[in-house]
Amino acid sequence: MPSRLMAGAAALAAVALLLPGASPADARTGFAMPGMGWSSWSVEASTRATYGTSWLTESHVEGAADAVASKLKSAGYRYIDIDSGWNADLAFHGHTDGNGIPDPDPTRFPNGIAGVAGHVHGEGLLLGLYTTVGLDKGVYDKNAPILGTSCHTQDIAQQPLTATNGWGSSWKINYANSCAQAYISSIASRFTSWGVDLIKVDGTTTDNVADIQAWSRAIDQTGRSIWLSTSAWPVPQSIESQLSSYTNDVRIDTDVECYCGTLSTWSSSVSARWNDLPNWLSGLQAGYFPNLDSMPISNNSGQAIQDGITSTERQSVMTFWSMASAPLWVGGDVYFLDSGAVSILTNPEVVAVDQASRFPTRVTGGTLQKWRKQMPDGSWAVAVYNMGSSTANITVNWSDLGVSDSHPVRDLVSRTDLGSFNGSWTATAVPSHGSRLIKVG
């Protein structure tokens, strides 16, 4: 395992701290708490009129930043993540510059990514940018010169040419050639010059561990504190242990989006996460977080795109993501964020469960689920979920937590003390797809 550059993070800031013996060229910039912010992909994925991939423009991203700054920033949401399409024209044909580095589409981003970053940073926020693993086939075809080397992009492709990434849209890179690292570093350096604070690398397969390692090293070489997000649908769990020293989060599930007229639906594919998270829990650690994808929580009424899940389901999403200490990426058109979404997303006691950077245990699965995790102060955060179709009572026994006697219980969602309970506590009348989140002790 390589040495690691660990960064401490306050709720609203991350400060890099180089551990003794760490080598910046081989280490991963870590963050003590999961990131919080907004991602553009949910609205790009929707078929609703005026949305889809053409929605991604400079004005829309800056409008999203303004909305996050005014409605969510005070609760800790900071990242504005530009997803796929920023370097593609409106027909989604991607392009790169003369050195094979992705460059912003001038129609979508007339002031470039640096211009958007200036606006985002001016709001006290951070900017994220999207890329993919592998060597883009168009970059191979143009045989672009690699900055700082005598190599060209065809020199770093594995021979015979081997298609890679989740779409097979790129060529596999031969990292035995030192110019391969130089190429990835040239992209990271360009992103850094624009003011990028997060890089999402998508399409990761079992074939792409070396790509993520190269991106990690490239980020370290920039000297900038940049969050590295490793994405796929999901990332294969078989490479989890190979990634944990290099990336800050790992996508553990398929896209949350339904690719329909809303953001998502409960069955496509919000509910899948309750079954899939337990498979990853043993490998997680502070600084290596489970990415459950964007939360479809933004707007359930009025104009603009709708979430596609009920208010009850929205709260269950927030509770589950927070119990997982997953990055809290808000999906949807946050310009139209409704008051219910603001209340759910900014509840300080629920956000604190997420930012504790502790990972849960599923006590019981199935229809009526119970999850627990111990908080830094020794108390227990306990969540119950009704995955069924009818209202139910769910009892939490203190033996589930390894404690006994009487303990105070606080409802973290309603932010009310419920009293002291001896031996157990029962969540009554939990609705279908509903949840309760309590603190015990």
C-alpha cells in the first residue's frame, strides 16, 4: 500500500496535512469528511422538456451555484460538480485541444471552465469536473504531442489496441511508459490551472485500476487539494481494495437516475442501495467513502423538473445517505429547490450523522430494516426503514446496540427529545418507504 497524504477537514474546509514519510508522488489526497454539494448529471439524464444533455451550460451551472450558495452552503454544501458534456458540443461530440487535453465547448461555456470556477469560488464554493478512464480514441487518432515530453498519444496506448472503460470508448493505456503518467498529469495540471477542486473519473472497470492510481498521483503532483471520485455503474467490488489508497469515494451502485421525465423513482433505482451498501461496508474507511450517487431531492412541486419520489421517500434517502457517510451530492435543478427539500437537506442533526465519517452496520435486512452506527461521542445513531408497501411498527432493542438499561432517545429528523426508554424503543406507524432516525444515549 502506498503512503498517503491525509487531509483534515472541517465542516466547510479541507486542509492538506502531509504525514511523516509520505511521498506526494505516490499518495492519495484524503479528506476526513464526505463531500457535500450538487451534481449536474441528474438533470442532464432527464427526458423532461428543456432538460437533458443540452441543459449543461455556463449560465445554468452558475445559476445552480447561486442557488447552492443561498440555500445550502450554510449547512456545508460546497461542491458544484459539472458532469459529462462540458467538453462536447450540443450534439454531444467531445473534443480536445492540440495536446489531447479536454477543453470546454465554447458554446456551452463561452468563458471557459476558469470563468465558471471564478464565479463558483466567488460564492465561496468549490468546482468539480468530469472525465473518463482510458485514452480517448479521438486523441489517439490525432496522435497529439504530450506536454513536457517527446512522446505522442499513440506511444502510450497498449498494443495491440485494447478497448477499455465501461463503454469501450477509449484505448487502454500502457502505464509502463512514463509518458502515460505525464499525459494524465498534463490533464490534471490543466484542470488545476482552471481552479478545479474535484475530479470525477467515470467508466472504471477491473481494467482501470492503473488509471485511478495515475489520476491520484497526478492530483498529488498539482499541489492542490482535489477530491478524486471514482465512478462506474457500479465500480466492480473486486477492485475495491486496490482503489482504497488512491480515491476519496467509490461508486457502489448503478445510476440513481431513471432516465425518464423525473429525476428518479423509488424502484428505478433508489431502493437498490439498501441491498448493495452492505456488500461494501467492510472495506470502507475514513477518507474512502461509499458514493451512493446523487440524491434525488430538489423539487416536488411547482415548475421545473420533479424529483420522482415522495416526500417520505426523500427523507429516507437523506437518512440512508447520511447513515452511510456517503458524499451528499444533491441532484436536480437546485434553482427551483423547494422548501421541503431545503428542510431535509440542511437539517444539522442529520448532516452531522453523515459528517461523522463513521460507517453503519445493518442489524436486520428484509422489509423492516434496522441500521446502527456509533457516533464519535459514543452515542448511537439508529435508523429504521420500512421497505414494504404498508405501514408498520419497528422496534429497536438495546441489545441490538450492545447496551442495556434505560437510555434517552432523540428524534434527529424532528429534532425533539422523546424521553428515556428501558430496553427498547419502537418507531410506530412508519409509512411505506419511510424511515426514522434516532440518537440513543
